[in-house]
Amino acid sequence: MPLPKTTVAPDHDSAVTTQEAPSAPKVGFVSLGCPKNLVDSEVMMGMLAQAGAELIPRTEDADVIVVNTCSFIASAQQESVNAILEMAKQKAGGQNRKLIVAGCLVERFRDEIQKSIPEVDAVVGTGELDKILAAAGVASPPRVDSPFKILGARPEGDARAAQGRFSRESWDGAIADLPNYLYDEATPRILATPGYTAYIKIAEGCDHPCSFCIIPQLRGKFRSRRFESVIAEAERLARSGVREITLIGQDTTCYGEDFELKDGLAWLLERLAAVEGLRWIRFLYAYPNKITGRLLEAIAAHDNICSYIDVPLQHASSTVLKRMKRGGGSEIFLRSMEKMRRTIPDLTLRTSFIVGFPGETESEFEELCQFVREAEFDWMGAFGYSDQEGAGAFAAGQKLPAREIEQRRRHLMGIQRRISKKKKKALVGKEFDLLLEGSSEESDLLLEGRTPMQAPEIDGKVFVNDAPDGLQPRPGEFYRCQISEAHDYDLVAKIL
Ligand code: SF4
């Protein structure tokens, strides 16, 4: 999901030590898009800091600006272009020396960016993060290699490659080589998240054939990080004070398949659960038919693995799902959700849907609405279909008008709002662990935090309006709380 533009700066308690250099360029980052892109920004920041650059929070004061872009859907592309243009204007005004554009937009429009925005000095694609050093004009320090090498590819990836899934031939200026980069535990990385929470990218790329998506062409074939590499990074983060880990990848449930590890994610979660200091561990972006019984049991068996599953279903009508090249349908999904809820009784379920896919009839849309009513998700997002040149659905006929797509999206969200309100009301009076995050953006009089039911950034919040006399709640600490009020998506609680 595209997020608003964020100027990212290193967290003070970062696990990576920066070195000062007398002529260090000052580098400012603008990071757009999803947490996977944020991790790429953190890796580039780590490399730059290790090479002697100084990372600063304000792009106005930077010698070098890096805009790390998103190209997931049309609105994300537009947001990325706007950010580049804004920074180009700032540079043209004499405030900065260099402007570097990185990320997914580079994989898609490599030549066009440089041709049409002359202020851009260099581009860095998703598979060439280490080129950020040369682009910023800093010398590379000696490389420290991880002993844990990425191994191979999934047979599905090779088969899809043969079918042309990853082809970028029709994209003007795209380089032929697919991105193949994946950081490891030896790569310097500076957290841009608060010091108590961090994402870990456990895999990169995707082999699935979803016909609305160009991520495989932008990010390359699926490849996992080695088991030991992820554990080593998690242990280092925990030692530096991180208490919450969120595992990410385009599809985390394929983890380990490229080195023939069956139920790799379940094994990984179980091993992470034993890392001292980690209170909440969760993963995002599960693929529906990859949620195995073994994975559910691993979640149910460990207190520090959050009872939380994020499974983007994209649609519920089997005919739409077939055209999306995904498979599944209402009945299969309901049965699988019933199994998830039976195995993990306190489960929080999140999903997202694409509304207005080409040819979506009124009855197919109604099937989706009915499914949402029955499924009663705890959290749900809905995106309007966005046409992507290079995606399978781009050439499809029967495109729906943008107004119709938006109306359907709002209608679906209206159904979910009522479900969410009912579910949140049922939580009043119940007790949960709360990770306090600081003062609320809504009001200085409130604090805010999250329970295990809420992943960072994407789900609702818990506002705290009461705490025992004499208690000074501190961000990054866990407290027992009781829910006292419920809104459509957010909750109000008192610390006990
Ligand atoms: S699973 Fe489908 S939607 Fe998700 S990144 Fe892969 S191709 Fe795109």
C-alpha cells in the first residue's frame, strides 16, 4: 500500500554506528511507498553512513537528496513524480548539489526520469542499492561479506520466466537484467523507525502471475534470505533495544522454498520466538493458499508471535480471481478462515481487495460485498483497480469508468466500517498489552499506542487517556491496558 511521502532520518538508537568524515556530504532522504521500500532506504542510509556521509532529516540542508520511489499503482507513481519535481525545484534554487532517484520508478522509467528531469544526477534501481555510494560521490569502504549466501530460485520462478512473466522488453529504457539484490545481516542498515520496532525483509521479488501487478518485473524473481542471516539480524536488533519485529517480503509465505525448506516461515517464526528480548513478532503479506496448518500452529504456540495474519485476498469472486490469475473464491476463503480462527482463537485478520478489476460485473462485485459481510475481517483495505502498462490485465477490455470504481470502493469500505465498529465495540472492557508509541498526533492531551491486534502504520490506533497516578508512561515500553471506548477503527484505553 502506498504511504504518504516521508522524510526519513536515522533513529537515535540505531544498531549501526556512523563514522564522521571531514568532507562528508550531508544526505537527506525522502522515502515513499511500503515498508519494503523503507527497508531499502534504511539499507542505503546504512551504506552511506558507513562510508562517511552525514544523514540529516531536512532535505533543505542536504548536499545530496535521495528520493526512494514507489511505482505500485498510478497514484503512487504520481506521488513519486511529484516528490522528485519538488526536490528538483529545490535543487534548481541552489539549495542542494545532487539529486538521486532510487526505487521502483527507476526500474520502470529509468531513461525517461533522467531525460525529462535534468536536475536528476543519478538513478539507482531496486537491484543496485550499493550503487548509491558512487551516485552520492562517496568512496566505498571495504566490503564485509555475509557467510550466508542466497542460494537459488523456485522452479515456479524459472517456469514463469520462460513464459515471459518478468519481461521488460516493452518498457522503454529498462535494463534487461532483472533486479537480484537482497541485503543480509552484514549489510549496514540504519533504522528509520522508532528504536523499539523494526521491519526485517526476509525475501525479495515475486514469482506469482497476478495479472494486475508489475512488482515481479520491478523487483525480480522470488529469493529468500538465508535462515541464519535473518536470525543474526533479529538478534542484533533485539540487543539494540528492538522489541517488535515485522517480517516482510512480497510474499512471506513462500519463505525458504528457493532452498527447498518446507514450511520455512513457520520454522523461522519459531526460531525468532526464542530470540531474547523480542516481545512481538509478526509477518505481513501472506499468499492465501500458502497458509499451512504448520504455520497456524507455530503462531498459536508462541506468546510472542502475534495472533495476527495479513492475507491480501484481492477479490472473492472465483471468476474475477481467475482473471486475476490468482485462484480461490468465497467458499474456499471462508473455509480457510474458519480453520485459521479455530487454530488461533484470538486471531486478528487483515486483508485487502482490488475493486473494479476489468470486467467486474455487478454480481461479481456483490459476491465480494457478501463475502466481506460474512468474513468479518478485523482490518480491511480496498483499492480501486489501477491500470499498469506491462501487467497482464492492461490489454484486457471492459475497463470500468474511474467513477464507478471509486463508488464500488466506497460502498465496500462502508460495509467494512460497520463490521469494524461492531468488532471494536466488543473489545470494550477487555485487557491487552499495549506498546506505547508517544503523544498522539490528534491531541497533546492523549498518548497513543498499539495492541498486538495492530501492525505498525497500517491498522487503527489505541488512544490512552488515563494512567495510574505517578506513572510516567514511556514510548517503547509495554503496559497492560483496558479498552474503555471504541470508534469505527480506533480504540480508547486506560493503562492499568
Ligand atoms: S503476489 Fe501477486 S500482487 Fe503480490 S507482488 Fe506478487 S504478483 Fe504482485
